[in-house]
Amino acid sequence: MKFPGQRKIKHYFPVNAGNRFDRESVAFSHVNTYVTGIDQNLVDITARVDDELLAEFELQKGASQLMDSEKANLLYQRLQLNDAIEDEFAGGTIGNTLHNYSIIADDSSILLGVMSENIVIGTSAYRYLCNTSSKVDLTHLQPVPGAIGRCFALITSDGERTFGISPGQMNALSEDYISEAVIADASALLLCAYTLADESLPIYGATLKAAELAVKHDVPVILTLGTRPLVEAKRETFARFIRDYVTLVAMNEEEAEALTGHADPLLASEIVLDMADLVLLTAGPEGLYLSGYGDRSLLRKTANPIRSGAIADFNAYEFSRPIRRRDCSEPVKVYAQIDPYMGGPDKIHNTNGAGDGALAAVVHDMTANHYHRTVLPTSSKHVKPFLTYSSFAQVCKYANRVSYQVLIQNSPRLTRGLPEREDCLEEAYWDS
């Protein structure tokens, strides 16, 4: 797999006399790493329409509403007939994250979910496949007779956006399509709160089974939260799920406030750390925060200016590496924050997917750590079972850069990797 940053030496990893791998017994090419995730597979469709079409399909202007499959099919046909569709991209927070991970890591990932068994060129299912990296393994998807999910964003001449959401068969994922072997061998399992919203749906049981298998095999579980209203409605359910299964929680500032009651990102992160081991919080113009645990005996002081907010000197140990609380002899909460890369783009085309891009970078660094530990278990990098290869501060830089790359394009999914040389990714990645 590709490691983050620019390698300036000929070796993939730091090598010294007491830290050398056995070239005869292990080869990098023989190590198979991947991450897996469950998603409600859907396509985001953006179209320009008039008020008459909204009235015809009984859609409330400016609102977000559910549509049955029959009405969604008729609407889709009308939009195609009128040549009104501007963009049609594969969506879903986990699908986006896995795609972006595979792009930046040049590594495989496995998507679990449903897909239309009969795919016609030009349909939403076809678009989903076209917008997904070939590195994302889709062979474990469950075939279904109907359409996958579709989210229509209908823009009228006054700029108002009306959303029509057709779930289709996206919630039909059965527990039978959750393979223990696929979960057990993964570097991480990615889940989203949307699949936990309704216990009566098949995908809820599939998500729960996957989480239980991940805990059984000590695979880190990553949960992304949904919209603020969903978190508010299911606050206790999500908090309990996080305590029972989750290693890393990814969210934005609104979702964090809904979960914890605190608008301040640091205070919200502090509370979530009582439930999980690692927190990624994206806060728009404030950049992003990465919080977790460090073992007191292994803490590394930052060389950056000390900063204070709701928590005094919160970044004092941001050069430390994250570790699960249970693996610390004396756990200490560690916080890092970074402002938007280059102040943010001059023009933001689409904020959708920026958080998914940041999470993909964190997942990449976690998987890089798993990869390195597999090929070189005696390295000093693994004196403790750290969660990432790099420090809090370095992971923040990487996540920030990938998020920026998503913001400057018009799709939540990266179309290419990062530029060859990144000044924000320093040689500290390769410190032994």
C-alpha cells in the first residue's frame, strides 16, 4: 500500500541492526491489507427543475421528504427526458470513505451492502459502479431485484433546493451477507449511524452482526454519525452502541453537540472519549480536531505553540501517537487541532464529502500502522499497540489535506490521488 507523505529515503521503513525484517520469510507484496464497511448504497442526483414539476410530484419546496420507488422512477424518467440532470454521483458516507481510502492509499477495500441485480447502462446503479474506484471490492454485495437508494436534489430558478429521497432496496442487506472472514481479516470496520436508525430494517441486524464480529476479532470499529436530527432522536441508542463496540467516532460539530450537549468541539470530544478511544471532529472553518488517548510514559510534547481553549494547553502532547484506553498503563486524554489547509479553498464547489475525505486519511494511517506491524512486528514503532502509524498532529495534517482536495472539486469522491509532493506531510512520518 502507499504510505502518506513523500519518501526521501530508499527504504520503505526505518531499518537498523535491531530492527530488520527477515527478507526470506516476509515480503511486502505478500501482505494483504484492506478495510471494509457497510453502507446504504445510493446515488446523489442533482437537477434543475421548475415549480410545476415539484407540484406535479407533490414535493414540498425546500424540504427533505421520502419518495416511494414508483414515484422516484417516474421522476427519474422525467428528468432524463428533459435533460435536466446536472450531476449524478455515487454517494453514501461509507461508500465515499472507502473509495477515497482506496484512491489515496492505492489499497483495496470491501463494500458491504446491496446492488441491483439487473444493471442497465445509464441507470443509478450503473452510475454508482462508474463512480467507484476499481480498488473497492464489490463482489460481496447482496443482489436485490429493485433499485438502490436515490437522493434527488432539485434546484429551482430561485436557488432553492428540494430533496426527494427514495430508499429503494438500500436497507435490505441481510445478515447472511456479512462474512466473518471478511470482517476478521480487515484492518478496520467502517459503519454509519444511518444503518442503526431503524431496528426493524434488515440492515440494522447486518450492522450489529458486523460490529460483534469486529469486537470478537479485535478489529477497530469506526462509526460516522448522521445528521443532527438523527443523532438527537437516537442519542441514547448511539451512545450505547459507541460504548459497546466503537473505537473511533467521526462527526461534525453539529452532530457532536447533538450527542454530547456541548457546542464547543473540545468539550464535546472530551465527553465522547469517555465512550470511545479516538474522536475525529470536523468543524468547518475551524478546521478539524483529533482527540484520543496516550500512555503517560510515552507522551511526546509538541514543538508547536501551546494553545488553550475550553481545555487549557490542549495540544501539549499532540506529537504522541493514539492508543486504546485499555492498552494504556496510565491513560491521558490528548487533543490536536488544525486550521483549514491554506485557509480553505477560494471557491468551495461542494461541502458534501469533506468529512468523509478526512476520515479516509485517518483510516489510511491506521491501516498503514497495521501493515507495518504485520511486516515488522519487532519495530520500535510497536512497543505498544498504537492505533495509528503517525502522531495526532501528523494525522491532522493528512486529514486536513485530503478534506481540502474534496472541497476544491464538485464530487464527494476523489477522482485522483494527492499531488506527488506535499509540504504538509513531513518526514516525521518516517521517524522510527
